[in-house]
Amino acid sequence: MKTGIFLAVFCILALFLAGCSKPPGSAQVPSESPTISPSPAPSSTPACSAGWKCFDQSTRAYQDSKCQWVSQTECPRGCEDGVCKTAVSEFKQSEIVCEESEETGKKDQCYCSFDETRDKVSIVIKKGGVYDDQETIAKFEQYFDAVETHLGIESAGVKKFEGATKEELDQFIEGLVKQDLAGYIILVGMDLPIALKGDLPEIADQTLLDFPAIDDNYSYVGRTRESDSSCKDVAISVIVAPETPEIEKESQKADAYTDEKKRAFVSAVFSNFIDYHLNPEETFKTFNKGTLAIAWDASFLTSPETISEYRTIYFYKPVTLLINSDHNAIDTEIRKKPLLLIYATHGSIYDLGLGLDGEVFNSNQAVRSIYEENGQVSLFVESHIACNQHWIASGLFEFCCWPQTWLSAGAWAFFDVSGEPYHYNFERWL
């Protein structure tokens, strides 16, 4: 079932992603076949970029940083871009399946059943865009190696989108699913058609994620979203760096978040993912195995069960529920590093009612400061109820907004949930 794998892949996962391996130079040898091939391939280069490659037209193997070839595998249909070609089967659309839960005794454990032949991970960037950069793409390749070594999920590679419209990206994604067997796709960067301009006149040129396009179109193959409980056909995650749009009043404009900073931000996010896939057990040891839920007051969230009765079976337990006026308890619990952080509070693009450090509202920087002091805040962050959590840019701030804040604080996936079962499979968008 892809649900569990998705969490690991898109720590970002996952999607998203996400949420939630083998980089160049790692001493660990991938386990695919014990066969050791002759070494090295004809090349006079003293050092090689480690990774899975085509040894010849019909053989796939791993080449380490010393140019030695190991873990040789025959590819009956040929090898291309380091991956064995497979026969492309007809695509099967996803559907919801509900089974009886051991915990409740009811048929309330629901998940998405989907085409298991679409099981590769791909990263999509704009061709010639901010992230079409040799060093950044090398980081993506390290991520692919890490995921394959840890989870056995092959990559469909980094794909460069040449179009400009939503319709073109929708068709591009469908091609990845049908022809390249992608089941997990990470869209990287606001130079892809994934954003919308906001409509609040008091806020200077704010930008939001285009959920209608991502949720209703890109995530479905050969169809659009039919209902709130539709299962998505492909797990879409989005990773965006901070952005500083142009605004009319130049005196109000923040310093621009440069392309160099954007690439560094995205590379840091993927480094976090890579580190997990290299050290999964050590990563989980640093967290308590529970959920911290922070609510504005009792009318927002009286108990974890009010979110949705069946959804409690998915929670990391135990669940600690706190009202955001209980500052001391919140400060203590959040520094215990819960695996899942849920909040149901008032919020804005600039602050959020988390109740940290003796304050009702906390800024983006306050959350990042906790990360700097205490390490990763939480692996999964769910915005159950809070305004402006989809905003991803503002001309007034160099570093904005909450999606980027949680990613910079070490979260694998930041997502919102409204209680439908498909959310726990494909609603991770970061």
C-alpha cells in the first residue's frame, strides 16, 4: 500500500509529501544483486558522480565515487537514464477502499487503492528556471539515490517542464504517470504554474498556492476531481522557497530573496530528506512518538476525536491537547519534538496563535528560533484550522510564509486536512 511509503518519501513525504539512501560517496553498497562487475567503465576521469547508471544498453549498475561498478542488474527491455525500462501497462485510476479497524471494530479504516505499477518518484522543475542548475540537480540525484537505497523506490529522474500554462503542466504530469510510471511527483519552484495572486487589497501582492490546479487537476490522470472523497491518482508535493514579489510602493518593498538563496533553501530541504533516508532509525529516536494538538479554545477543538472519529486511528499516540493560553505546557511539549503537530487557531501570513514563549501569537521567526535552539520542531505539521496558511509570498517580507517556515524548521511535510480519507494519502502538498 503506497500510503505508508508516501509518508517516508515526501517527508516531503508525500504528497506532498510528502511527507517523509545513498548519496555520492556513501560507504554503503546498494542491495540489488551481489554481482560485482569489472571495473571501471572506460573513462579516464579520476572521480565519478556516484549513482545508479546504465553500464551498457542492457545492464543497470551502481557506480561509486571511485568509478567502480557494483550491484549489476540485467535489463531485459534495455536501460535508460540509469533505470531498467519496463513494459508500460494501461493506467488504472484510484479508488477508496474501507476495511474494518481492529481498534473500532467498524469499517472505518479507509485508504486509497491505486495503480501499484506507478511507483517511481520524479522531480519537476522549469527548464532554464531557477533550479535548472547543475549543483541543485546533483542534490536531487542524491535524494533519488537515498530513497531507492532506503525504500527500493526507483526514480523517473528530474524532468524539465518547457511550457507555461496550467493545461500544459497537467498534460506533462499525466505523461510522467502514464509513460514514466511516476507515482510520486515533487513540483519545485514558483516558476512552475502552481501559484495564484491573492485578493486582499490590504496586503501587498500576496501569492497563494493554486490549490484548485494542484488538487483538482494535476493530481488526477485523465479526469478532474469528482468529489471531496475522490482518491488522487498521483501523489503531488510542492516545495517552494521564499519569494519577494514586486509591489507598487517601492518604499515598502522588502529586500529580494535572491535566486541563490532560493537554491540554497531548496537544497537544505532535500538535505533534510536525504539525512532521514540515510538514518531513519536515528531520526525517529530524536522525537517523542506522540501528537501535540494546539487549539485556540474549546470551540475550535474540544478533543482529538472531534476532528473526525475514524481519523484517530492514524494519529501518532498519545495525543496531547492544549489550549494556546497554556504557555508553559506548550513550551514544554513542543520542545519534546512531537512527530505530528496539529494546530486549530487564528493566524495570518505574519503570525500564528501557537501560544509559544508566553505569547498568544508567534511570528515565523519565533518558530525558526525554536528550530535553531532545539532542532527539528516536528516531522509532520498539520494546519487543521488557521487562516492564510496557503500563502507563499509577500512583497513586504524577504522570508515568507508558513509553508517555508515549517520546512526551514525541519518539517518533512506541511499539509491541511479536512477529514476525508484521501487526505491521509495524497493531501501532502509540502
